[in-house]
Amino acid sequence: MSANAITVSGLAFRYFSAKNWAIDGLSLEVAERELLGISGPSGAGKSTLCLSLSGLIPNVVEGTMRGTVNVRGIDTRERDVADITSIVGVVFQDPRSQLTGSAMTVEEEVAFGLQNMGVPRGLMRERIAEALGLVGLSGFEMRIPFELSGGEQQRLSLATVIAMRPQILILDEPTELLDPEGAVSVMRAVRSAHEKYQMTTVLVSNQPEILVRHAERIAVLDRGKIVFTGTPQEFLMKVRYLEKLGVRSSQVAQLACQLDERGLWKGDYPIDERQAAAMIRRQYLGD
């Protein structure tokens, strides 16, 4: 088994009837148990990459594919989606689109995938309780899924995925449609699942504050290619470069960059407001 959970080599994909390649010559390696963040402007190919990692491309989504995607030693072109979904779990942007629509309760929603996997009833109950507890929805078992808030629905979607214990978790902008409180609760649940089950996690987000706080490494896509990979700190320092690509930097990184350009900032850029305040006190007040 390779040390990498995911290996993408020379991937190119063009949707059926589209003129341009959504992804064009993309290569990427994700280590076992790594939490990789991915950003990029609209149309960069982020969602197409997620579909490729999940096996929906090329097995479900029509188009022309070149190159290879290997997840945990499996070539996605050579196995059907059912086999791949036992290894790769996916959470998309809109939580309502992921709910079955047939489950009357939160408990039934989480049970749906486990039933399809043939998980014994006793083990199923254990997994449902554990998944709901991990995402902060214990006590919600009898609630109606579509009556939950957006953040609660997204955490429920995450629970349905982690209950099936995937080795790889793909998150395609899971907080994009949520308010700040909902985003914080979802990311807390993602972090808990990543650490508890030692999963490999790929987090696509255009919210830099989330990426620099949670990712171990960040990749930036543009026009179907990876144009940057680095640590969160290296990502923070690329304010002007990211601006040219149409990728937003965090507000504190933008402030540090402006001060840096005027010779008023020394060293790394801060991750958040608290770290910024501490760094300013040290630089200007000697604290």
C-alpha cells in the first residue's frame, strides 16, 4: 500500500458537450491521515476534482477523462461506485440535496446508508448513536430532518457519511451556505471525525479563515491545474498572488500584508484576530 491515500496523475476531464476541459493535467498526492485544504476561483475545477475523487467521475458523470485517480490503491476507472463509496465519503455544499427525502426522522436518515451496506441492526444502532454524538446531534434522533437548521442539516449529512466509516472524507464547500455559527459547528464536527477515525480529509472551501485554521496543507486550483501548494502560513503570505487569481485572503492576512508593504510588519502573518492582536502587542508594545 502506498504511503499516499490519494494519488492523482495527469487528470483531465471534459464534461459531455462542453468545449473546455474542467480539469487539465492535474496531479496531486494526499498523504494518509492528512487534512488537505483546497481553494480556487469559481470555475477552477474544485467540484470536478471532488467528483473524480469520489468515483462519480468517470462512473456516473458523462465526459472524457484522461489520467488516473487512485484512492487507497484502487483505480477509480476499474471499480464501480459502490465499491468506492465504501472507502470514500462525500459531503456536498447543499445539505438539503443530500438528505434522502424519505426518512421521517434523523435516526432513519443516518440508518439509510448503513442498511444498504447490510450492517447488523445492533451495530447499526451503535454507529448511529456514535455519529450523532460526534456531530453534536445527540437527542435529535426523532426530529424531522427537513425541520433542522442549515447547520444542523449539514451536520446530519456528515453523520450519515461518517457512520459508514469511510477511510477518505471529501468535503465540497460544506460551510458555504451556512451562517458563521453553523460553519463553526460543522467544522468542529469535521475536525472531530477526522481525528477520531484518523481519516484522510480533503476540504474544499473559499473561506480562507477555515482553511488556515483546519488544514495541514493548502492547494490552490486555477483553470483546472494546481498552481500552489504549501502550509497554511505560506498560503497566508500569498495575499497579492491570490488576489490576482481571484482567491480571497483572510482579513487579518490582508491587514498584515498592507502593513508589511509599508515596512510596519515583521515575520509571519496571523491566522486569526486573536493571534494578530498578540503579534501586534509583541511588535509595538513589547509584550
